[in-house]
Amino acid sequence: MSRPPAHLSGLRPEIPVDRDIRGPAVPAARGASRRDFLRGLAALGAGGVLASVLPPAERALAKSAGVAFPATSFPDGVMAGDPRPDRSVIHTRVTAAPGTGRVPLLWLVALDAEMQQIVAGGIVWARERDGFSLNHKVEGLLPDRWYHYQFRGPGAVSDVGRIRTSPPRDQPADRLRYAFCSCQQRGAFYVAHRSMAAEDLDFFMHLGDYIYVSDGGTITLDDYRARWRTFQSNPELQALQARLPIVAMFDDGEFYNGVDSEGPPARLEAGRRAWHEAMPVRRNRRDQVYRRFSWGDVADVFMIDVRTYRDPEVPANDAIIGFDTQNTALPGVEGMFAPGRTTLGAEQKAWLEKRLTTSRAAWKLIGNPYNFGPWKLLDNDTPAIRENPPPDFIPNQGTYVSNEAWDDYGAERRELLELIRDRGIDNVVFTSGHTHFYLTTELMPDYDEPGAPSVAADFVTGSLTADPHWSDFISPPNPTLLRGIEDLFLLNNDPYLKYVNMFDQGYAIVDVTPEELIVEYKVIESLDPDAVARTGARFRMVNGSNTIETLFDERPIERIPPGG
């Protein structure tokens, strides 16, 4: 079926009311007025439904059929996600009484924030079986530009949100600028969200722990829905989500601590369904959430799922200075280096390897929910040990921080990095979350091999609000001791670990051009309701180098020299 004209006044009468009524996006001079658009809907026979979702002043434009629906509200605000050259997904949730069944919503996309120059819209239904939430794919947009959108329900109008479309794949693009973040608890102020909303960004990437459930009490779908609604009621979060599109992936906070592929099926499905009801990501028939999208010829962005297909973690077998650790000198952690263990699953791994190999973009950016780089507390694989290894020596031995990340899947990580090295794939950058600490790492297949060249990079953001403050990490609070622990990490992860910050919370920004990539760690005081983010560190990678240059490193507390 062909699309109706852009002016939307000659809409095809055979289109059902519960389908989109849209035209291709047009320049501002050709946008249809809201009045003409609503008249077109009414001409379709949508009058009864339309009358229920319009404010009283506009109901005269529709032909009322006496259809009555209960009053609604939009308690979670609005969200848009997954920018594409010609489309995006818009999301909201409405309130409705149990037994209502479904509620009609009018969606509108406009060129202006006042929602006067309409370029697309239609009637859709928020259904009770989906918790009255709605993910709707808006199509027919023009590439590389901003739009505004809004929902209207019976007796209520949502906030206005913004849609960003991406430049066409493989077409010249000057820049991509986005934030990545993770880990938001409710024990601190959402000042990082406010600062992120004020940044000049194309979107923000949320890498999981969007909510934190109760490991023993969040079991059913209703339990998960209730938890999401508690978290999404935050006004600073809603303002960020309306201001910037989101590119989302889950971690374990959306399910339960340490979730993997062997969890209770009914609980896993409840958590997964609630995530889809809360995020602007459409659920496909294969139930596959890993995906790629492009930003012209500047970047291919890959969102990977490290939880759905994941083998269970390797348990901790030791503890040092408050960290649960995996000590390879003790029994029980042999699986860290075992071939065949996976966090991606065979199908996703093959997908990622193929897409990396065939990508023609200048930069390959991987949204990765937990840290990719190694994280040792003590190193038992030094150049001196390699010169005279003991009989039972295994490469990369040491005491690792146990945090359910890629260290538990050493063989799979090595295979992926070997592919990047052997195929000569430059400019692969992981942007990661989960640890609650900032980490910057150059990556190589054997990270303990002296002089091994780096083949990729991993940048890990601190938490937005989780573990609400560093002062809760060490008792009694001792920031100088915390800096000393950072130095211990740097010493025992030399030379590949370039930066560690266990002190600050916040988010990170990636600024990409064809020539270079800049990463800034934006840090903030989450216990100050008036705090504003500042730059705590800045790094650069030049196209083709695969190495990280530190441009700036702000340290509010003087660091302890190694051995000092």
C-alpha cells in the first residue's frame, strides 16, 4: 500500500483506525497543520476514538460516535529509542483501570516542539496485557535530524519528547556524540541525569541496572512491573528520557543479581517481558535484543547481550581488602580460562564477529553491559615469572576481582581479540558499565605478554547513583586509602590498565569523528542536589592507532606513589 500524501489531507479511507496514518516526513514548509491532520483522521471514521483522546477544545474536529474511555495519565513520561535513518521507536505507558482491555492513544510527530507542524501520526492502542505500555515504530522520517513527538489519551496529554534519526549507513557523517551510563539506585539524587540531559548529545546509551530488583522478592511479572514503575517515576529520569533518545541494554539488575541462562524460566521471562514493556525496544519473534545500527560512515554501534546466553559465573574463592576475588592459585576457578565457556552464546558471537569483519565504518563501538578488560588485584603472570615459569604455570594467572564480567570467559575474550588482531580490524572500542568504577584499558589477546600491541580499547563508566557514595565503600571513610587501592590496581594491571577511579560517580561521553575518538568521564557528587557534572578525565584515540592517550586526569586527592 502506498503512503498518503505528505499534507495528510487525502488519507486513504480503507486504512483501519488502529493502524498508523502517516505520510513521509517533509521539510518544515510542507508540514501539515495539526488541524488538517485531525480532520483527516476524522474523515477516516476515527471520530469516536479521536474524540476520546483529544483535549476538549479540539474535539469538535472529530465526529463523535459516543465512545467513552476512562481518563488516563502518562506516569512514566515518554521515551524514544534506537535511531535509524528513517524511523525510531516511541514509548509510553498509560494508567487505566483493570478490565479496561485497551486504551486508544493518538501519537503525533512534528517538526516543532509546539506540535503544530505535523509530519506523522495515527491511532494506536495501549493494551492491558502489556501493562498498558506501548512501543510504536514511527517510519517515513528523514535522516539525520531531530523531530518532536507526543501522545494523547482520554483526558490526558503526554510530555513532548524528541526523536533523533541517524545519517544513512555508509554515507559521509561528520560526528557522533553520545553518553553511556549504567547502574542507577534510588539512594542518591539523580543529578547525573540532569547534567546528561543538558549535554549536546545525539542519544544516551544505558547499559543496564536501570532498576534494581529484590533478589528474593521480585518474582512475578506484576512484581517486575511494580519495580519499574517505582524507578521510572523519578522526574529527572523522565526529563532525560524526553530530551534524548535512548539506546538500551539490560544487565542483571533488571532480573536478579548474577542472572545467567540457567535461571528459573518463568522468572527470566517475567523480567524480560517487563524490560520490553519499559524500554523503546521492539520485541522480535526470535526474542533477540543484540543489534547493530549505524551512524553514517563514522560508526557502527553494536549492542551486545551478555546475560541471556551466559554460562554461570566462576565463583569467588578468596577475599582481599573487601573484594571477593578469584585466586587462580587456589582450586575452584579453573573455568575462568576454560575453552567453550561463553557469555555471548555461539550465535551472537558469530553475529558479532561477522559484523566487525564486514564493517566499513571508521569506528566500531560496542555497547557492553560489563567490563571487557581484565581486572586483577594481584598479578602472578609477570615478565619475570614468564622467564622461568613454574611447572603448573597457566598464562594470565593472578587474583582477579570477582564481578561477573568478561574475566569469567577468558577463552572467549581471547578468541574475539585474536579475530580483531588477525583480521586487522582497527578502531574497536568497548563502552561498558556494571563495575561502579571508571576503568580505561588497552586490549590485547594475551594481556600479560610483554610488549604485546593493543588491538582495541575498553572504557568503563562509573555508576550514576549505585552504591550511593564512595564513603559507604570503606568504613570509616578514607579517600586516601581508596586512592591507594587504585594504585594497587594500576600496578598489578600494568601496562594495559591506563586509568582507574573508584572515587567518583557519573557517566561518560564519546565524541567520534572520522579522524579521532574522544572519551570524557563526567563525574558528579550524587549526594548534592545542586551538583553539576565536571570532566574528571579525558582520553583520545586516533584512527588506526588502537592506543589510548590520556589528555586530562583530574585527581582531587593526591595519589600515593607506587611503593610509597
